[in-house]
Amino acid sequence: EAQVTQNPRYLITVTGKKLTVTCSQNMNHEYMSWYRQDPGLGLRQIYYSMNVEVTDKGDVPEGYKVSRKEKRNFPLILESPSPNQTSLYFCASSQRTDKNSPLHFGNGTRLTVT
Amino acid sequence: AQSVAQPEDQVNVAEGNPLTVKCTYSVSGNPYLFWYVQYPNRGLQFLLKYITGDNLVKGSYGFEAEFNKSQTSFHLKKPSALVSDSALYFCAVRDMNTGKLIFGQGTTLQVKP
């Protein structure tokens, strides 16, 4: 089954403790992206990647890192999480960055930072 | 800058009645527009898209959307709502330079029996 898989689904951590949210897709997509969803703000892009070893900042990249060493994986790293990073996070991928490719989303990771 | 607006936080309809979820956009050039639905504890699911061609686009689960260039709108519609349509709906426009989807704030659709 074609899918985007994120882990974990739920994560509670404390301020400053490094964490990684994994994302993997099995559709051989070049394009991958991370979004955070907050009430009243919709979804905002954190980082994106056009292909292996190519990453770039989205709208809200502060406090986050990503890497794209393989085509299928695009982990999101929080080196020193803070409470304002409490949010619902989604990974997404698409075949290309052209207009005909809708994004496929994972089921989300709900992160709470205390 | 490209943007999308969903003017209604919530839309309430009775089952069997037609529904409309509104979306307006602001882009330079031709818009590439999408609708997604989010059910509780799930990711976003693609419903339909407008790239070019017919102004009435048909999508999944009986939904359709009407593209109106003069009004810069892309409203989501369904002739007969189901209780199971209750969910959070997002309109989005694609930034062709970065591939980013720019989302509206979302509209909660509540369909009551």
C-alpha cells in the first residue's frame, strides 16, 4: 500500500531533550515536506526537500533540522525542543513539484513539550 | 505573495442538504488549487484539484468544486451531505517555485442527522 509513515504518533517530552520524528514514504517520491498544524493557523511548512541531499527552509524553520540522505526518509529533528513547538506535525510527499502532483500526508505526530 | 482564505471557521448543514465550503485565493499567474479533508486523528486526504480546463472539478466522495476566476474563488460543494462528511476541510494553492502547498485556516464541517 502506498503510504507516508510517521513515527511516533504521540510524543511527550521535556524542554531541551533532543528528539527525532521519522518519516518514510514508499512511493519513490522526490519531494518531501514537513508541516505543523496549529488551531486557527492551518498548516505551515517547516522544511522541504526536492530530492536527496537537497533541503530548504519553509515558513517556520526555527528550532528544527532535517536531513535527506535517502530518497524514502525525511526525519525531523528538534535539537532543543521548547513548549512553543507543541503542535501536530505532518510529513508529506509527492512525485514531483509540478502542478499535477497532490501531496500525500502521513497520519501525523502529536508532540507535547513541557 | 500567494495566499488562500477560508472565511468560515465552521459550516453546519443538515444531512441530505447541499453543502458549500468557501475558499478564495490570491496568486500571481495561474492558480493550482486543491481541497483536502482531515478526519479526526488522521492525516490530510486529497479530495480534488484544479489545474486547468473545466471550471467544475469532480473529486472523491461525491465532492466537487467550482473554480471562478473573476471572483478568485474555489468553493467546495456537495449536492447531498452525509453525517460522515463531518470533518475539517482545507483549501490550498501550490507555490510552483518551491512545491509548497499554502493552506487556508481550515473549515470545520458539521453535518447533523
